[in-house]
Amino acid sequence: MKYVILIPDGAADVPLDELDGKTPFEAASIPHTDRLANEGRQGTVATTPRGMPCGSDVCSMSLLGYDPAQYHTGRAPLEAAALGIDLGDHDWVFRVNLVTVIDQNMADHSAGHISDKEAHTLLNDFAARVDAPGMMLYPGVSYRNIMVDRDAERDWSEVATTPPHDIPGEPIRKHLPVGGQYAPLLQQLIAESQAVFADHEINLTRREMGELPATHLWPWGQGRRPAMPSFAEKYGLKGAMITAVDLLAGIASFIGWDRLDVPNQTSYHDTDYAAAGRHAIAALDTYDIVCVHVEAPDEAAHAADAATKVAAIEAIDAHIVGPVHQHLTERGDYRILYLPDHYTRVDTRRHDPTPVPFALCGKQVRGVLQHPFNENNAQAADLRIAHGHELMEYFLHSGLS
């Protein structure tokens, strides 16, 4: 028995004026995804537990079968694991974005999707000029970076931080770190980054090229290293992850999955969708369960770009869903699960905790209604899972005993 999970990150949405009142799923041509829904079952699953933030860290942990209320300690430790950063028991880890602030409002959470080289230069220059004892900065991918506080005396549990992608267009003063004894330290780092980056040569060049500058560092998502049982211990299967995002790779690391090296994987619509599909198929010779995560729909929604979100959903369908499903049907016993981790709404540019649609297809999965895959049809189905982490057990074992 082989299992595949396909995650079009943030692909679920609401009807949009620019799509003639359709959601991106409804507007997209996705015959292979529709085939999953027609041959199997549609339903909805609540991947955001009550009282927890709606983010890919919480939602992806949930849909991979781990209760965030039990295992989630913060987003940043998950991403640190993907970068191979060794964490002590008392270390605190922050995700640090390079962002664009214009007129004191959060204009872009990614500094215009700044390049790795530019981001690394800015981060290294900031670290060289600013004295922050105990704090260590680690460059990541593009605007995504990590900061580790190795001062065991500091406790960040009472500090509230805000993901920058949750506050597009809003005044940053309303969302600066607050609470506890050490929030002023983070506020100071944000202010110092503004001073260091203001006239930096990279930003001068970006402005001349008509690109958004990286005006600030923005720390958020802090936590300590989690303790999680491996997927093999919990479910008895050997797994692998295909993703361009350190967050998903970090979760994979903590649950004992391998991250597969697939060329030309990015977080945007320029990713090589076909390569992800090919490598997923090849991985099924070695692994019991393979997960393919594609970030592009989420990034398009954060940019309020409905057309690119639709195009990303269509590319996932053509180059990943279709070939992978065809291979599985030719191979034999299988199950395939297709679902976004959360809604990312184009109209607000934010995540939304509405239960997400999913399609489940394969051995002993019998559907009643045959409708195209989309939010409305999934909501109309009779299969509703109230606790996201319980979906994995259903996916792996329902109807097989």
C-alpha cells in the first residue's frame, strides 16, 4: 500500500469579484483533481484548533497527524530544524522576516521576494553592526531567516509577536512585540534594523530597479524545540517530504521523514512543478508515504494575485496530481489525499481558519456524490472532520480493516 499527500498551500479561498464570483478552485481547470473527488470522497477538515493561530505551522502539523495543542511549541523551531541548526533545551528560536514598511505600514511581508544573496548580505551586515548578546542570526531562504537566543536567562513565553503576513497595510506600531520583560529588546532590534537598512547599497539598488526595499527585520513565531514521536513510531510508515519551504521540511525532520532534494523548487509560481511530480513518483519505490507541498498558491494570495493563484492550482493539477494519480492507479493499492493546509484569502491577503476542503481517493474509498472539487462541494459533503490531526488516521486506515 502506498500513500501520497498533496498540499497546495493556502489554495482554498472565497468567491472573488475578479474571478466573476468564483473561488480559485472553481475558476481553475483541474480535471485531475476533479477525478480524485469523483472517484473518491470530498469533505472538510478543521486544521486550525480552536484558540490557535491559523498558520502553516499549526495547520500542516495538524494534517500530518500531530495534535498542535500537544506538540506545537512555535513556528520558528520547526524552520530551524530544516536549516540544521542545533538547538539546546533552553534556546528560544524566532522566525525573522525581511519586510517592507512604507509610511509606517506593513507593505510587504517578503520585501518583494528578495533574493537569497541580497537577504544574506543584509542579515550579515546587520549582525556585524548591532550588538545583541546571546542572539544569533541564521540566513535562510529569501526573506525567511532564523534568530536563536542562547541566553538561558531569558524567557520569551509571555511575549506576543505577530506574523507580518497577517497585517498587510496595517500600522506596524499596533503589532510590535509586546508583553513580558523582553519585548522592548525585540522592538529595539526592529528599530535598529531600520537604521542599518535605510541607506544600504542593496536597498538603494532595489529602489533604482523599482523593487521593494527590505526596510526592517521582523521577529515572530518564537518557541523552543518540540518533542514529537516519529511518524514510523506513530503510524508505522516510512515517509518523505518534497517542499521548498523550511517550515514543512522542519516538521518532516521532527517526525523522522526525509526531505527529498528536488531541483528548481521555489515558493513561487516559477517552481518546477513537473520535477516535483517526477520525484514524488520515483520516491514511491523507497517510501510508504510521500508528501508534496507547493507554496505557490499561498504566496499568490498574500500578494492579492488571483490570476497567479489560479495558474498555480492548474499547474499542480497538470504536473503533480495527474501524473502521480496515474502512476498510483497503474501500480496498485494506494490512497491519495489532496488538501490545502488553510484558506489564504486573496481579498484580505490573510489566512483564514475555515475548515478546508479535501479529496480522498484510492483503495476502499467510496464516494456517494460526484461533483468537481471546490470549497462549496466539499462543504456540502457528509464527511466532516472536526479535529485536523484525526484526518491522518482516517486517511491511512478507514475502511481497510
